[in-house]
Amino acid sequence: MRLDLDNLPSDMALLHGLLRDMAAVVEHRDGEIERLQTIIKQLQRTQFGRRSERLNPDQLALGLEDLDSDIGRAEASGPHVDVEIADKRPRRKPLADHLPREEVLIDVANDACPCCGGVLHSIGESVSEMLDWVPAQLRVLRITRPKYACRSCNIVAQAPAPERLIAGGLATPALLAQVLVSKYCDHTPLYRQAQMFARHGVELERSTLAGWVGGACWWLEALDDRLRKDVFASDHLFADDTPVP
């Protein structure tokens, strides 16, 4: 907002409106300045502070994410103009080739020219790509084992039931892997995972998920023993950048 101080309007209502707008702008800028100063202080603590006072990089990343989100919201709220640019080098990396593609055709309503009514003929096409997300889906594997009987010896034949990783459990290996990766790689607690499953319409208690984790860890004990032997075969172990004899 720019005002010509030498030619201020004489209308009091207009002056009041301009004053309110200026106050809102100043208040908004003060808030942004305060938040940016907080981020700068956190960066200084991260780089120069004592070890006990240094900020967790993940917490700092959260603050920067909020800042980037505000910038994106401000850019989205402004006017957008499509301009043909001679240099058509991609401004971002192309989407990975291994991702599946779903073709969406958006064609004209009819093949008649909207101006003169003549027949339209194809001269090319414009192709653009957007990155989409397919939400995770829970499904039920229904296992059917037919039974057969022999009329001669009265014996019933049936294929054996497949072994389950968790005795009497409902989880398949894929679901167990998802729970373990979410807990130990993505740091998602079990109670939050239970809430996520509930949004899909599946009620799973935290204690149930904890039992699955414990059962899966039993299967991984052999791998743990192998890794332990390999690690302990060294003369020194390195943990948290500190050599430990």
C-alpha cells in the first residue's frame, strides 16, 4: 500500500478505511517478523548453542514446513496468468518413469467448428502430467478350503491351512510389515496407527497391534542374532558418533 502524503483524501470515511487497512498490514507484518525472528533464533541455537540446548532438526523442519506452506498459500491466493515462454525447459524434475500412468482424455464437445460450423481436424495435442495419490486400501483375504470325502473308506481330504505368522491372528505378512515400518521407520505410534485404521472402518485396539509387533519380532530374532554377531565381531562400535570400545 502506497499513499501520497501530499494529496490525502478529505473524506473522513475514506481516511478511516485507509487507516484500518494500514493497521492490518502493520499487524500482519509484525506477526511475520516475529515468527521469522523465532526461526532465526532456533537456527542460531542449532548451530551455536550448547549441545543440550540444540534444537532437534526434525522440529526445525516442522517450522520451515509451516513457513513454506504460508508462502505457497500466498502465491496461490494471487492472480495466476498463463504465459507462453519461449524457453520450455522443465522447471521441476520429470515424474519417475516407473510410476503407473492413467490416461485422462479431455476432448472438445463436438467436431464442428464453433465459429463457422466446419469439420475440425486434429493438428496435435497438449499433454501434461499431475502427481496423484491413491489412498491405502484394506482388504480381506477369504481363504476357502474345499473338503472331499471318499465313499469307499470314509476319509475326508482337505488341503492344509496356510501357516499364519501370528497364531490365530488376522494380519497377513503385508499388514504386519506395514505396521512395523510405520512404527520403526516412520515413527508412528501404535495408538495413532489404530486411529488411522479406524478411519478405514477397521477397529484395531492398540494392544492388538502391540501383540502383532511382538509376534513379528519373534520371527525376526534369527535376523537379529545374525546382525548382532556381525556387529560384535568388530573391535569398536560407533553409536551417536562416539567410538565405544
